[in-house]
Amino acid sequence: MKPLDLNTVLYALGILLVGLTIVFAVSRLITRMMKPHFSPHHLLLAQKAFLYVGIVLVVCTVLIHLQVNLTAVLGAAGIVTVAIGFAAQTSLSNLISGLFLLGERPFEVGDIIVVGTTRGVVLSIDLLSVKLRTLDNLFVRMPNETLIKAEVTTVTRFPIRRMDINVGVAYKEDVKNVIRVLKEVVDANPNSLNEPEPLILFKDFGASSLDFLVGVWFEKSKFLVLKNSIMREIKERFDQEGIEIAFPHLTVYAGSDTRPFPVQVTPN
Amino acid sequence: MSTDISPWGVVQFSEQKEVHLEWERLRVRVIKRGSDLLLVEHRGSSETVQLGDDPESDFRRYAFQSPVDAIHVQPRMPDRPIVVHPLHPLRLAPKAHVDFYVSIPVDIQLFTGDPENRETLERIRSEILSDTWFGDQIGGVLCYAVKSRARRECPTSESAQSTRAICKVQIYNKSREQLHCTKFCLRLNHCHLWQHGTSLWTSPVNVRYNGSDQLSAIDYSEKAPVEAVGAVKIAEAEEAPLSGLIRRTFAGLGTAFD
């Protein structure tokens, strides 16, 4: 191997700088060209794939110009990989999990997911972790291994969702009347979908209430507006119709359950 | 105060500083303040549309480089497909055909400038229609729901409402099975709007039902319906009218009809 002169080193540095600039520029160009036709998830994948392959090629080219024997480097890299593999099992596990996540696609960039107690919008799916922005604007880095092992709920996977609202009314109320009023409230709300039909179910004889389930279908982006409006409308309509919303009742007995609790009224 | 109540076309501010626009269920007041326009929208009862210096007034403000002299008022078809639920479901025999007249609430578009170089102020729904879904829980399209009598007779101009367009839908049952029609989906962004006297008409829509395992073929005509001879085109279709568009139109049991 000849000793390196200054020109060779400068030339290699030039290749590195120009090569990396071209790689980053083309990666950005590809993203811009693909943007109208592909989802953010696919864009991210294409951008990262091009970026990583490009960087490896540029680095290899630079090493060749610096007269480094790549065969030896790759051989050494194999040994180093085994060593690193033992030392960085977690990272490798995340890396492999990341590949599974990319292949399986349980969610995409922009989806809202729930993992354990964390709920947030997927910002990026990287090789080691998934980045989330929670709904109260916190940044969460979630290792890919966790996502592979945990139950992940993709809230925005399907275009429509059902909102289930539990309503309890007093035992004295007429069940038919309550069902009629709930149906009218749901039908009158423009954000509740007519189809699929809303579900109104007399669910249970509760401890203190007759329990109803109101299942309202909505387009996934209208969660907040529907939730706010329909809860208010149910309350307002129940007030108008004189339907009592139940609250827990507790009867306290002293001694025998057949004798009333003694209450003594005293004058001021 | 101007009292120009012309439903469609150009409304001049002239020396007055405001215009009132009034339809059956909607009133809009546009006020000129220097180079700004303020817009108040009111639905329902016939209370006066209030706006002034009252900070409680719910108005929207638009700023322009120079004072605006006029606003254009144009009807538009709703910005989503419409799912029509006929009040009385129909069973259409094989090889038969039927004409429906469906009344569709239009959007009202307010814009400034000339029609070629327009600046849209607002697109207001003349009626708040309920959302509905056409498809299954996994895939489909968000639509507005319209309950309609789906008349078989051509409506008279006396019964016309200024914010509703009549859409003539011709359904041909080309299959060998009965078509049980409880609802159908119309993509009206392919329809022109026509003014005929006080009535609004859309371009006619022809639907050919090919069977429960086939998609329906839909033609959106370029012309005004024959019931509105001499009608003037008042708004272009937002997407070019298509012929032979293959789409799912009837829904319910199975994949294509009910």
C-alpha cells in the first residue's frame, strides 16, 4: 500500500462532501416527487432506504480512494458485528423489531396509536424506535421491541369509529321514552352518521340506575366535536323531557333492616 | 342599507355599506368596512341578523387590498356525495326503468372579483345535512344523507325552493334480478347547475344497475334536463361530467344492492 499524499486525501474528502450532498439532495428530491402519490409512511421508508444506501456507497467510494482494502474491512466488520451483537443485544432486538414493524405495518406515520397508557400520533418509524407526539404535546420515544411485544391499538386505522356513551337514568323512568329521546338526539346531531345505524341498547339493571348504551358512529376526525355536542344535547334533552339522570343511591340501615333509621328533628 | 334579495348573481354594494342575502332557512349579511368585509350568517327563526360594534357578534372578517364593490352569489353542489334515502323504498323489476326527482340542498358560494379571477369568501351550506357513510366499516366514502320523497312526477316551479336543486335520476335495471332500492349514492360534483325560472336543476344522472355482483354504470349528462328547456347554466360541475363511470351506487345487503 502506497503512502497517501495530500492530493488523494483532499480528493477523498471532496468525494465525501460532494457525495453526501448529492445523497441528501436526491433523497429530498425523491421525497418531494413522491409526496403527492404516496403516504407519509412510504415516503419515510423510501427516504431512509435511499439515504442509508447512498451513505454506505459514498463511504465505500471514499475508502477505495484512500486505498483501503474493503475485503479486509468487511471481514473485520463481520467480527466486529459479532462482538457488537453480544454487547448491543437490545439495540439489535430493536433493529430487528423495527424491520418487522415496517413489514407488518400495524400503523403508519400520522396514525394515532395507544400502547399501554401512552396515546399519541406517530411521527416517525425508525430502525430502533417509533417516535410519538402525545395529544398533550409530549414527545415519546418508544423502542421497537416494546411495540412488538405490547398490544398496540391503532385508533385511526379505519375511516369510521363508534363512540360508546353510557347513560344511566332513574328507575322511575319509562324505558321506551328514554330510548325514543336518545334516538332523536342522535339522529338530530349532524356529526353522527346515519349509516351505520346508531346502537341504542337497554344494557342493564344497575345498582342505582337503568343503564343504556348509546353507540354513535362517526367519521374518525370528528371525535371531539361529536363528543362535546352529543353529551350536551343528551343532558339538555333529558332536562326538557324531565328524565332524571341517575346517581348512586345509598341507603344506610341501623340495626334491623326493617326498622327505619331514627331521625330526630330538633328546633333551633 | 341595501335590500337586494336577488338569490344568485352579482350584488353591488353601491353607496350602501352592506347587503342582505336571504333564502328559506338562511340569511347572510355582508358589511363593508373600508377594505374589509364582515359576514354574519343566521339560520332558523326570522330574528334580525345583528352585527355592529357588539363584540359578541359572531362575524367573520375578510381583508382585501382595496375596497370591494360587489360580491357574487352562486349555488354549488354539496362538497360530498349524497346518499338519498327514498321515504318509500322501491322494487324495480328486471329490465324496467324509473325516473326520480330528488331535491338536493345546494351550497352557497360567495366570492369577489370576476368569475375568471375569483376570490372565494365563503362556501355556506344552505342546510346542515347529517353525515352518513356509504360502504362498510373498513372502506367507503363520507357522504351527506338526504331523505327524499323521490317523486316520480316532475315538480312544479311553484314548489321550488331557492336553495334546493332538482336532480333527475334515471335508474335502469339492466340485470335479470329485482332491484330493491332503499338508498343510492350520487356524486354530484360531476353535475352542472341550471337555473330555470325560480328553480334550480342539476344535470340529469343515468344509473344502469347491472346486478348484485356488478358495479353500476353512471352517466352524468352535460345538458340540462328536458324538463327545464331554456335553462341557463349557473354553475359549472366541479369535476368534468363523466360518461360510463363505474361506481358502487346502491348499497345494503351484499355488495351492491338492497
